[in-house]
Amino acid sequence: MDPISDPISLDKALSSFTDLWSPRIVTAVNDYDVRVAKVEGEHVWHVHDHTDEFFLVLEGELHIALREKKGETDGERTVVLPKGSVFTVPRGTEHKPYAPSTAAILVFEPTGTLSVGDRHDDVPDHVDVTPGHMLRP
Amino acid sequence: MDPISDPISLDKALSSFTDLWSPRIVTAVNDYDVRVAKVEGEHVWHVHDHTDEFFLVLEGELHIALREKKGETDGERTVVLPKGSVFTVPRGTEHKPYAPSTAAILVFEPTGTLSVGDRHDDVPDHVDVTPGHMLRP
């Protein structure tokens, strides 16, 4: 099977690795990548200054804490994405994904976008700093 | 609920309309749209000259007939996407989606991309010519 020109099962893609917070690139769309990741526990607060970031929850539940700038009343809130829901984090918004138990997500963002953004807190060992790994090395 | 700043359930989005081959925009990512559509039967042969087109099958099964240019041996083949699989149709490749029974798909493509591409066969009444409708008018 040619990974570029044949359909890819997301379940198969997800079963091909076990690392958490370490996205795999399943396909590209122009200069964007479609990535899948297994996640559990906390990511770090980070921000993408120049791009929105799209999340689709494939399995489990994802929480995304957001520090939003709304004029004079900056606020922090958390959105909860059950399986089968989508959310776009706007560029410039600090956010921290969190999964209470193992979950699987699909993200869509420009090729090269780092998993920890342009600015971020200290990165713990369990979070991979990467623009995504190829699905089949 | 603010449709822009709150998560959206794809199931709820899909249950909010019944039209076939008539995509709804669920969110935007930079200058790209994420659209969902209900599909059944045949779309038309068409081509997007300037953009790849990403498909994720949410329910059912999607077939995509492709007319690929591979040097001197142009060929036609059909890829089959079961639920939970993804495929990107490269720019410039003529294609015709087909669903043997009702299916639901998610597509990513640049905002404004027409459902029938830049060049296409005659469009039958059951196919909507649109860059996508807003989910909540």
C-alpha cells in the first residue's frame, strides 16, 4: 500500500505507535498537515502566534484550557470536547490541552507547526517537541 | 452557545440539515474551512486546479473515482474509504465521489473552494454548487 496515494485508516494509524503527545502525520493538504496523536494527562501552556489550530476528538475526551484576551477582561476558561467534536484555537491564544484519560485527536495545522507552539512553559519529558513524525518512517 | 468559540459536535451539526452533497461549514482554520456533508449516490467528475482536497469519512463509506496522470499511462481507479479513514485528492486530479448508501464526510479545503471545483461535468439537481453553507444561518 502506498501511504501517499491510498486511503489511511485512522484506527490503524493510531495503533501503529504508543507514544503520548507525539503527533503522527497521516496526510498533507497543500502546505498543511493532518496529524493524529494519542494524549493523556497534561500538555503545557503554549501559544501559536501565527496560526489557528484545529482539533477533532476521535476517541475519549479532550479539555483545552484557554487564556483569552477579550479587551480589558482577560479570562481563563476550559472547553470540553467529547468524542466527535471539533474546536479551533485561534492564533495568539494561550492554551493547554488536557485529557483525563487516554484519548485520540486529529489536528490540522500548517506544515512545520511545532507541538509546543512559538512560546511555551517548560516542557516536561512526556511531551514531544515536534512538527509531527511521519506515520511510516 | 457561541458557534465560533465553543466546541461543535459533528453529530449535532449533521443532524441540523438533510440536504445531500451540500456542505456545511463547521469551523475555519486560518483561510481554510472545515465542512461536513451528507452524501449518497454520485457527485460529478470535477477538478480543483489549485488545491488538494482532504476527506475524512465520519459515517458510511465513500468511494472516490480518480483520473490520475502518471506520465504516459493515464489511469482511472477508485479508492474506497470506510468509516474512519482519510484521503487527500491531489490538486489537478479529476475525481468523482460516490456513496453507495448514506454517508457523512468531513472535508478541509481553502475557504471559497467550490463543491464542484474549477472544471466539471454538467451538474445534476441533486448536487449543490457552493463554497459551503454556514452551519447556523
